[in-house]
Amino acid sequence: MDILSLLGEWLLFTFPMYQGLMELDDYRNFFSKFDNYRMDYKKISPWFWILPPLKIILERNRAMKVIKKFVTSEHDIKVLMSFIDKATAWYYVSLGGWFKVVTSIYEILTENHVKLFIPVFLVLIIIATSSGFISAYYRIGSHRRRKMISKFQKY
């Protein structure tokens, strides 16, 4: 039962992430303008990741300046707000699923008195997390899309 619980929680991690990535794909056209304008603004150095809160603040400020350039109508503001709200919601749903995955892994390992607990725990978290990302990105990838179209055309 613990393994089924872990699998269910992994699905609750990876598929909300997949849904969020699909939503992002829908907004690709809207944000193509963003790509044109962002080159006008100096990138924030990756060294700021030493102080993550500062890096996030600087990136957000840069993004707001860029967005201000191309969001020119009330309709664009509504589209942008919809995007931000959906992306935020799916992020937190996926994060909640990830927390449940970590909890399940911990419970399985403690119930089974696994030796080398911390290394095994960390390896399993890395496997669960990376497989979730790989699954989500594979599902939105062009390779899978072409494969599905090819199968569809055979019928």
C-alpha cells in the first residue's frame, strides 16, 4: 500500500506540472513579445543565487520593466494576469504533490528500517523529482507530438 501511495503522490506531483507546462505553451504567442523586449534589459547575474531572495526580487523587477513595455491594453493585462494566476496555481499544486512524494519516501524507508537512510532517501528524492520533470517535459515535447500525429494518421 505504501508503494501505491507513493505512486499516487508522484502522479499528483508530475501531472500538475505537466498541466502547467501545457498552459505555458498556450501563452507562447503572447510572450513572444516578451522575448523581443527582454534583450533591451541587462540580465541579472547568476551569482545572485547566493542570496536567492535578492535574485528573485531583481528578476521580478526586471520582468516587470519588460512587461510594462509590451502590455499596452486592458486585454493584455487580463491575459497576463490569467497566465500568472494559472502558472502560480499549478506550481503550488505540483509542489504540494512533491512534498507528499518526499513524505511517502521517508515513511517507506523508516518503516523498513533501511540502512544508510540519508543517502538512500536523497537518491530516491532525486529519482522521483527528475523522473517527474522528465515525464512532464517529454509529454509536451515536439518529439512526442510528432509521434502521436504519425500514429493518428495511420488510422
